[in-house]
Amino acid sequence: MEDKILSKVEEQREQIIESLATLVKTPSRTGEEGAAQQIVEKRYREMGLDVDVWEPDVEELFEKFPEVAQYPSHWQHDLILPYQDLPNYRELVESNLSEVLNYRDRPNVVGIWKGTGGGRSLILNGHIDTVTIEPRDAWTHDPFGAEIEDGKMYGRGASDDKSGVVAALWAVRCLRDLGIVLKGDVILESVVNEEHAGNGTLACIARGYTADAAIAVESSDNRVRLCGYGGVYWGINLKGTSFHTKCRWEGDALIGVSANEKLPGVITQLLALESDKNRIPVNPFYAGKKPFSLNIGRVWGGTYDTAGAATCTLRGSIYFGPDIGSVKGVMDSVKEYIMRVTETDPWLRENPPQVEFFHHDDAHWIDPEEEIVKTVMAAGQQVFGQEPEIIAGIGANDCRHLINQGKMPSFVFGPGTGDQAHSIDESIKIEDLIAGVKVLAIAVYHWCR
Ligand SMILES: [Zn+2]
């Protein structure tokens, strides 16, 4: 049967490529997923799947998943609504930003292939949204052209993650075209707003879509990514006074305090946080990366050489491995370390730093001994003649929700190239796309049969 599956995929090669080209030519930057989702819906229906199309309910997501639900995001308006503790529905409504941060015309699309019963079920989860194409001028290929050159297709989403959505779709399509009957259900998910949110997948879980296992068909070069880092985008606002340089002192009294001079204490605490968090054994699946990386991305404060800075702002991010704990714990640690500056500085005691967050996501991890991992490894063996490589994952993806909220064993496997995700001239090797369909088809067949 495996040979039949492999030849079926080869037979349908041109249609698979055409499917990806159609989706790449249909822009679906985060916030504008509607048109591309209509195409996916149509394809699922043509295949004879039971199709479910709905717009995620933001209020419900905050109610059901208060620690992990995020504000809806939009490629033109990313990370614009800070929060001190956790994001919540009330503040979204009060912000007047809900006119752009919502899921109107941004539905999830789920296609269900019902099994005959008594078998294991499987979710294949991919995201239809992509990041921006800016800076557009830097592209040497049309970002929505799906041009093929030297065996690669170019375009935004070609790898991340339209290749995953297409590979999952065709894996199922090939099995169905062979007349194969499975015992377990196969659930295809094409979700919105994976980038900077993850709410599309959360909405699938809220709607009751769970299975005995789930594969996030994200760009991993057809390798098996067992863990993913969590992330936090943070901001710190420092207060000073606006004064002229000549008015800084009055006798022995310090009258003018520039917010900028409070930077060293804050930066010292941020680096102390990073170094303390890294005092744990390094998980072998981190591929030599530290468990905790903190980046001070931007600092700005003040307006003029002879004026005190009334405010100084730092913005940055943290990536952390699964052993560090929950993202809420990381956020609490950031606040705790920053507040230490108030212990020794009377000005900061009176004017404490304001810590805020813009986005946060949990880390995730799956035991390599899980049956679904072995199933995909074995399927890879049949396609490549050797087992797929196991790799670490730096950077978040929807796998965290499949595992943490959906309670499903889950990991990342997909044909796109991780290095190409979000890059200028994003591309995918056509051969990788076809190989990804083959591995997924064989894995689905073995898991659900
Ligand atoms: Zn992705």
C-alpha cells in the first residue's frame, strides 16, 4: 500500500504544485485571510470532507483560555495594545481597536474525514496567514507571483505555511483517491492568525476539535521538531523630569533627573534575569541553544541635548525553552527583577518603572517516545530511506496550543523551509513539498487505519 500511496502522490504532483501556486497568488497576510480560506474551503468540499467554517469568538477565547489567548493581530497593526498583566476582552473593547483587531471575514476552515470507527484520530494543523511582504522593493520575485525557478517556488507563504496547508490537504486527497478507508478520523485545520497570536488554533480547541494526536504542519524542512520555545515581548517605561541642563542642581539638591540615567540599573536587572534563568541544565533538544535568551531590542528617550528626558522606553523580547516553566511565570519574573531597582534608588521608588507586555506564548515539548513521533519517523524512513532528523525549535508556533490546551501529543513536521519563513524572497523547493505530502500521507494511513 505504501508504494501505491507514493505513486499516487507522484501522479498528482502537478495538481499539488498548482494548489500551492493558487494559494500563494491569493494574499493572506494576517488580518486578510478570508479570500485564501474560501479557496481552502472549496478544496475541502471538492474532496468530500465535512467542512466547518467559522469566525473565532474573541470573547470566548479570553473566557476559556485567559492565560494564553491573545489580542487578534493584523499585519498592519501588530503589537499595538500593551497589557500590564494579561490581555483581556474588556480592555480590547475599551481600546477602540476592536474595529481592526477582530475576526470578521477571517474564518477558520476545518475539513473532517470521518473514519469508520475504532481507530486513532489525527489532526493536521496548518495556518493560512502570512507576515507582511514589506520591504516590497527588496524582493526580486513577485511576492504573490508563485514563480518557479530552479525547482523552487517563490512567494510569501510558499514555505510558511501555505506549503503545510497544501501538503496536509493533498496527503488526505491522495489517500481518498486511492479508495482507502480509515478507522480513525482525520481532521484538516486551516487556521487564521497564527502569526503573533495563535487564536485560530485556540478557537479550534474551544470548538471541540481534539484528536489522539496532532501534527503542526509548519516549515521544518521535513524534519521532526519536538520542542518549541516560548516568547514574551516586553516594554519598560521610565520616568524623568524635563529640565534644562543648567538647572539640574540647586545647591546640593538634585533637581533634574533624566529618565535615561536610570537605564543602567534596569539593564543590569534584565541581564541578571537572563543569567539566573540560564542556571538550569540544558535540554539536549535545544540544539546547543541556551534555555533563556533576552534581547533589549530598542531604547529611546529624550528629545534634545540640553533637555532632561521626561521618559525613556525600552522594548525587547525573550525566548525561552520548555524547562523554564510557564510564560506567566516568565512575565512575573520580568516584573520582579525590574522592581528590584526601586530598592536602592529613591527616585525609582517614587516613580517605579512601568512594565508592560505586547505578546506572550508558552513553550512546548513532546517525548520522542510518543507513538505519533515514531509513526512519522517511520513514514519518513519510507520516503527518504532514512529517518527524518530531530531538531530543536527556536520560536513559537501553534503546537503549544495543541499540546498545552488541546492535551494532544503534538510536534512540528512540514515541508517548508524554516529559514525561509518571514524572509524576503521566501521560497520552497518543489521536491520538498512533494516529499512532505508523501510522508504525511503514509503517516496518516498508518496512524488512522
Ligand atoms: Zn508558520
